[in-house]
Amino acid sequence: MGAQLNTDRILSVGRSALYFQDYVLSIQYFNQVIKAKPYLSEPYYYRAAAKINLEDYVGAENDLNTALEMNPFASNLYYARCFVRLQQDRWEEAAADIEQALTLSPETPTYLMTRLEILEHDKKYDEALRDIDFLIKKTNNIDLMLDKGRLLLMTNDTAAAVNHFESLAARDSGNVDILGARAYARLLVDDIDGAMADYSRTIAMHTSNPMNYVNRGILRYRKQDYRGALADCDKAVQMAPDYEAALFNRALIRAEVGDYNNAVKDLDRIIKNDPDAFDAIFQRATVQMRCGNNMEALTDFSAVLKQYPTFIPALYGRAEAYESMGRRQMAYRDMQLAFNLTEARKKNKGKNTEEEPDTEIHVAKSDSQARARSRLFDVSAGKGNQMPNNAQTLSLRGTVQNNEVLVATQPNFQLSYYERANLVDGLVAYDDLLDAYNRVHTKRLPLKLVNGEIPLSRSLADFHFSAIDAATNKLSTSPDSLLLLFERAVDYALLQDFTSSLADFSRLLLHTNDALAYFGRANVRYKQLEYNKGNPDAENKNTVYAYEYEMIIRDYDMAIKLAPSFAYAWFNRANVVAESGDYRRAISNYDEALRLAPNMAEAYFNRGLTHIYLGEVQEGIEDLSRAGEKGISEAYALLKKMR
């Protein structure tokens, strides 16, 4: 019984390390379980999950194969192996695995979404539509409904796609994504007025998708409203400076109105970002010809023909360039080849299997057409039938999402011996309380306050395991050694063993009122709460989190009471209070942290975000500016987004 409890505990701690992305450390825990009980499939599965995150797909597949030998009826093992095989583009084997997973767990949304990706790859659209209809019925998820429209477009059933988007718009006429998708479908069936109305409405609703501006620009171009078309393309480029469809279309419109130099600049930007953008290279060649830059045009036409030797427009264009340069023999050769190819295609009824550069305005793909699934491995897949978060299962192609800023507060300061380098302009957290501790306790590495922990390497993990064993042996003869209890508590925390760390901090605090011990216990309690909230299989998933927050705040209160000038306890308490929703109290805590430590960039950053949550934008901007000045580069990205 003792051995069983021990391996369960080690497995639980390993899963905790896995959750906190400490993959190397988690593997060490799973290795211990495998060594003790090599017949269990679960540690092989979790070790495979850690290896997947480290992109060791071969090692992960070996572990999953072993796990499946022991337990061939676990659907999540087949799903995981399917994921690994997809990373290696082994589609047929992946398809077999996901089918087996669905045989064992037929209605798991994660598995169905994965099969959708495989069916699309294999162009089995009818089967994909059956799956997506089932998922829509099960989840009523709007993104899946948009995805269905995209699949209908891929089957070239544009009429069905239009009807589908019409029905979605009837249900939710204020959804920008639905209106943009319907506009795109209407554009494909030449419903110019309907598409124009939808795009104009999405723009009036302050769409963040530059595609809507590009396609409205195309419609304006078709109506010969060149000024309006250029204005829309300008707006799209302003929103997404490297958006190829916007640059390409603006270049063509500029060329048509005689603004050749700026047209070339737009095409140059496309080609700089993608040297293989042969449609842009071809268009640049034609514009260079109009400017009389024959040599530049010749170079571009030749680059296109090197990739597409039978592209007739490029042959005629290069022939014209040769002729302008007096190289008539070369011009005649290209003209003759172009003529022969034209005649041959007439005999073959115009069929041409070679993909060639576009020579016309680009229609920007809509969200519904451009939707694709990202491969983010979900360890909890198969544990329930909840629909995964959209951000985990769906993503948009293009550049729109690249312009979004991920807003995340700076994390709590922790007690550790290690820190990531150059987190905030090389600044090091310092406090007299910690300095006093390090002056007395010199046998170990100096204890630090870190805002960004590092995953422990195997050698570091082994070092702390050994330190725990040594401390345990000494405590057997000196059970009330407060120093040993404190050191072991920190070691356990570094190894993500929160239960043991809490036990040692609590045992220590029975004998002494120590600010660092209260601070450390609060941090461990918070990390354990964070793990429990994010892990659907956590033992305490039914915990009343308000009580947990209160216990954490009480520990920070005691640390501050014992050491009122301990700025980092004020900062951590502010973070916890803010997460519980008490933003005003959080700001007052950040204020005090900054009074005690005026250069704490993290406090400026988090206080700025808190002001913004409260609608106090100007105060938030000022704080973010100070945070950026003091080294947090994300502050500048956020300020740019807000502008």
C-alpha cells in the first residue's frame, strides 16, 4: 500500500510539473514511476506528452506504443499517437489512429476535430461535412458553423455556402465574422450589391479584419471607383502592413491610374517578405516595362519563366523587353514559343495543368475560407466531452491574429535559486529581507526573488532531490531545525511538489513568525490553486476558490505585517487581489509596492493593465509607458495596439 501511494504521489507531482511546462523535470518524475512500476501505461502517456512539447516525436511515439501494448482500449493514447504522426505528415497512419480513438470514444469533440483536419487533407469533404454537422448539433458552436461554410466553398457548392451564411446571418445579424463570410460568398457568385452592403456593414461595426477592406476595395474597383478602392486598400495596409492581398491589389490599382513608382514599392514589399511570390514578380515586371525600365523587367520576367517555363504572358512580356533593348533574335524566340504554346492549348481546349502566377486582382480569402485547425496537443482530451476552447482548436490563416497583443500580467515573484536572464532589462529583484537571509545562510546558493522561473534541467532536478533526501535524514535527528524545514520547503516548491512544500512551510510556521516563510507558503498555495483551476483532473476540482484566495491573502498579510517594507509581498498580494476581481484594492497594493521599490517595472505594467480594466485608459497608458521605459518590451506592443 505504501508503494502504491508513493507512485501515485510521484505521478501527481509529475503531472503538476507538466502542467506548469516544466517538461524536463516532469520526465524525471515519470521515469521514477516507470522504474518502480513498468507495467503502468499512464506514466508512459504523460512522459510522451512531455516529449511532444519538447518536439521529441520519435520518443513520444515509442512511449505511446508501449502504453498501447499495456492498455489497447485507452482512446486518449490513440489520439496522442495520431497527433504525433500528424506532426510528421504521416497522414494515413494518423487517420487509422483517430478512427480507433473514435471507435472507443465516438463523440469526443477533440477527436472529431482532428479527424476533420485529416478528412480535409484527403479532400473527403462529404465525410468532413457529416462530422461538422454532428459537432454543430452537439455544441452549437458558431466557429464550427462558419467552418461548415468554408467546407461548402471547398466543394465549389457556392450556392449552398451562400444559403448557409444567409441562415447564420438571420440568426445573428450583428456578428461581424458571419457578415464577412456572407459577403465573401456573395462576392464569389457576383452578387456585387449584396457583398458591398455586407462589407460596408462590417466596416461600420469597426471590423479588425483587413480582408473586409480589401474585398470592398475590389468591389469599388469593379465599379470604377478607383479613389474609394485605393482608400480601402490603404486602410487594410494600415491595419496589417505586410498583408499581401492589400499590397498586391493596391499595386495593381496604382499601376492602372499611372502611379507606377508607388506600385513598384508595394510589389517590392511583397517580394521582400516572400521571394517566391511570382505573381508579384510578374506584375512588377509589367509595371517596370511601363516605366521604361527594360532591364529590371527582363530580370523579373526571366525569374518567373525559370519557375513557369510555359507561362505565356511572361513570354510575351519578355519578348517585348528584348525588343525594346534591340535584342530581336531573343524577342523572336520568345514570341515563337508563346505562339506555339497558344496554338497547342487551343487544340487541347485550353487545358493547362501547370499552376501559374495570377495576372488579375486578388480576392482576399474570407475568415470562413481561411479557417484552419492548429495542432495544439491537449493532455486532457478524452477525459470528457466538453468542446475545447476555440483558441486551442481553431486559428485563422493570414496576418490578422499576428497583430493582436496577448495581454498577460507579470507573474508573482517566487523564492528560487535560479532565474531567466534579462527578463526586465537585466534588473535584479532585491530586498533587505532576502539579503539578511543570505548573509546568515551561506552554505547554499544565494536565494533570489525571481519573476520568471526556469525549468530545472535533469542535473538541477537531481541536485534538489538529493538535497531533500539529505535534509530528511538530518530532520530525523533534528526535527525542529527551522533552517532545514525552510530549505526543504523551497526545494519541494522548485520541484513542483506543492503538497510537501506546504507541509514544511506550515510546520515551520508553528514554531516561528517568519516573513519569508509566510511569503513562500502564499506563493506555493497560489501555484497549487492555479494548477487545480487549470487541471480538470485535479483532486480538489470542487474546491471553493474564494476560501483558497483568502488563505493566500492571509499569508501575504502576515508577511507584510512582519516586514512592512517587503515590496514584493505587496506586489504579489496585488496580483492575487486583482485576480479575485477587487481591482481598486489591487491598485492600492501596486501603489505601495512602487512607493517601496520605485523601479519595479512589473508593478507599473500590472497597475497599468488594472487601470485599463477599470476604464482609466490614460492612467493605464502612463503606467505602461513607464513599464516599457524600465525594460518590459510587451508594454510597447500593447501601447501600439491601443493607439
